[in-house]
Amino acid sequence: DPVPGMPRDLVAGFQLSAISRSPARFDPRQLLALNRRHLHEASFESVKDRLPEGADEAFWQAVRGNLDLLREARTWWEVVHGTVVPPVQEGEGEFLRTALATLPPEPWDEATWPTWTEALKQATGRKGKALFLPLRLALTGEEHGPDLKSLLPLIGRDRAAQRLRLATTE
């Protein structure tokens, strides 16, 4: 089902005969799901005026698939550009020091994340959650979120290195 994006889309599909005589039902979960679908399909042009100042199309493409509400984009803007205090990860210091040591040079793009994690996999023997979760926590402070392949170039090498250094102090 496509999500109507504009009132004219709604008007074009409106039929009075389709209106039920049953009482209206309001389900906030259904509304949230509809909003989520709308955001996931929304173009940068349609939301750019409501994003944090400085947000560009690369940022929007990276985060939109993880938003339920547009205001959540601000949280990810802070993750990308603000100060992240990584949570303490007991027993992960050595792994995160290795991650810092193998951090690729810039320029970064969407190939940086798979290249870096493959090098870490070879260096440490880790894979799956044991490889990815400590990195995600160190870089974003969050267990879940946008694909790091898209997010890492936005964070940049300097911020990533700083966050990894902070995370290695167990």
C-alpha cells in the first residue's frame, strides 16, 4: 500500500461511498506505523526545512529508515555531530584499541565500514554481534540505529577516533 504523501493524493482517492457508518476508531500505534512508512519513503526535499540546520541529503538517506517521528532526526544529528559518551563495555578495551589502530585513513565513503570491519575480523577473529556491537556502542552510544556503512562517513575519522579512545578506558 503506498502512503499518500500529499493532500491531493488523498482527494484523488476519496469516495463518499467508501465512508463507513461505524464510529471512528483512533489507534495511536497504527498512526505511528503510518508515519514511519511515510518517513521511510519521504524525499530529502520534502523534509529538509524541518531537519536540523546543516543536515544534508546524505544524512537524511542514512537516518530516515530508523525514524518513527521526524523529530528523532535531531537525536541522530547529535550522534553524528555532537558529543557521544560511549557506555562502559567491560572486557572490550583490547578489541576497541585494535579497532582504533586499524581505523582507515580518510576520505571515507560507504566502502569504509565493510573494509574496516573485515580488517578487524581478520585481526581479532571476531564476527557477528561480537564484532559489530562494541563498535556501534563506541561510535554512537546506541545498540541500534542506522546502518554504520552510511553513518560512519558522516561521523568522520576524527570523531570516530575520539569516541574509540573514550571507549577504551574501561
